[in-house]
Amino acid sequence: MATLADFKTSEKSWWCPGCGDFGVLAALQKSLVALDINPDELTIIAGIGCSGKIGNYINGYNLHVVHGRTLPAAMGVKLANRDLKVICAGGDGDAYAIGMGHFMHAMRRNVDITYLVMDNHIYGLTKGQYSPTSDPGFQTKTTPKGNIERPVHPLSTALAAGCTFVAQGFSSWQPQLASLIQKAVRHPGFALVNIISPCVTYNKINTYDWYKTSLTNLDTVEGYDSQNRVEALRVLHEHDELVTGLVYQDPTSVPYEDLAPGYSKTPLAGQDYALEDAVWKKMLAGLE
Ligand SMILES: Cc1ncc(C[n+]2csc(CCOP(=O)(O)OP(=O)(O)O)c2C)c(N)n1
Ligand code: SF4
Ligand SMILES: [Mg+2]
């Protein structure tokens, strides 16, 4: 069984002291141990951003892809080798701005991958521009007079798009976040965990203290039914998405891989594709 040390790398951290991304990394590493996954069974597909550096700090296969393109890469990896645990990680810009088109289609396709979005309501890597989740009125380098746009609501958007697992964690609340990540990885289908991960350098409004007083923990909401999509939408609306916990899980979810006609149970990556000479010649003849 792998230990915490097996998931660490010798890479020196690039993140600012106090960045919420440290909490995401810690919860993910703890979860991998609890899930009894080995580093050689794990693929992290990371986006571009401060958040995307997370792949460098976790021992496993790591693809650091073009900005906004974690999901197509992840679906390709999962379909080529369904034995791998595929976890995507990136920022709110990577997911909900440049990557939004992929996000919508990945959810309805329901390939068995986990998506951790490290949401700090800002573009951190490029030094503080507003993002799709920035609050109205938020002043940044690109919105010096305050943000005049309405924010994307990732959780409601996910529910509307047919996502079969929707959760939100907070990087400071480690036990709940680790538990959500484990549930997401176990879920058979596409699982979104939006993680509030404060940027201490460029976002002085949505701070740790601000979240601690603004968030409602769904685990403490009596009678909350995480299998009821309509109720989930209502509660998200009521709290302006400032909740943590399991928002929704479809207990009947069947992943894309199990529905695709003719798709093999044996990982494609492990199959022998050597063609017999006669078959090859017949194929060539068919092209003439
Ligand atoms: C195609 C492309 N467009 C723009 C950029 C510049 N860029 C790099 S990271 C980034 C946004 C980062 O914000 P986010 O995804 O929220 O990650 P964070 O740094 O906040 O973790 C942008 C616009 C890029 N690298 N590639
Ligand atoms: S700029 Fe913000 S998001 Fe990036 S490492 Fe620093 S605190 Fe974290
Ligand atoms: Mg960001």
C-alpha cells in the first residue's frame, strides 16, 4: 500500500506562502493514500495556472497540457487506459473561461474522471486579472473600476449540464475536502469538485476569513438530500453557491466507457494491435 511519502516529489513549491493550493495538494495526497491507489495507477492532467503546478508536486503520471484543455486530454487518457485513475486539476480561468466548452461536453459525456477546479476567483499566474467567477464590483488589473459582469455559477451550471457528481470543498477544511475527493474518485462517471482555494496575493476580498463566515456546510443542513437535483439547485440559489459538501450525486450513473458500443473491458493500451499480414493486405486492397 502506498504511503503519503510515495505521493510527494522533490520539486520545490512555487506557490506563495499561504496559497490555498497547498491545502488542495495535501487533501489530494491524503485521499490517494486512503483510496489505496499506487502512483503508477494515477494520472494527473494539469492545466495552466498557479493551480496547474499541482501536477509537479504529486508522484504519478503527469500531463501538463495547454491552457483550458485538461478535459479532452483526460478523456483520451481514460479511454486509452480505463485502468488508470484520471484526475484533472486546474484553475477557475482554465475551467470556466478558456475551457468552458470542454467542461460542458465532458459533463454530459460522463467519462469516469475526476475534475478538481481550484477556484480563487482570479487569474493568479498572470498576476491578478478578473476571472469568470469574480464577484461583481471586484477591482482587479483588468477591472480597475470594478467587475461589471455577472459571474459564472459553476455548480448550478454543472447540474444543468447533466453532471452526475457535483461537490464543493474549501482548502482550509481538510477532512471534508479529502472526503469529497475520495467520493469523487469512487464515483462511476464525471465528478466535479469545485474547491475554494484563496489567492492570498491578488485577491484581498475573498479571503480565508471571508469564506469562513460566508460558507454554509451542507453536512449541517438538516434533511439535505444530495440525490435530489431540483432541491440542490434551489439550495445553491438560496446560498449564492457559497456552500461546501456533496451537492448532488446521481446514484444511477453509468460511465461513458460502459455504454460505448463495442468498447472493450480490457484497456486499449494493453491490447495487441499487431496485424496479421493477410489482414493488412486485405485492408490495403480495400483502399485501392
Ligand atoms: C491559450 C492561452 N491563453 C492565455 C494564456 C495566459 N494564461 C496563463 S494562466 C491564465 C489564467 C490563470 O488563471 P486560472 O486558470 O484561474 O489559474 P490560477 O493561476 O488562478 O490558479 C492565463 C490567461 C495561456 N497560457 N494560454
Ligand atoms: S499568485 Fe495567488 S494563486 Fe498564485 S501561488 Fe500566489 S497565492 Fe497562489
Ligand atoms: Mg484562478
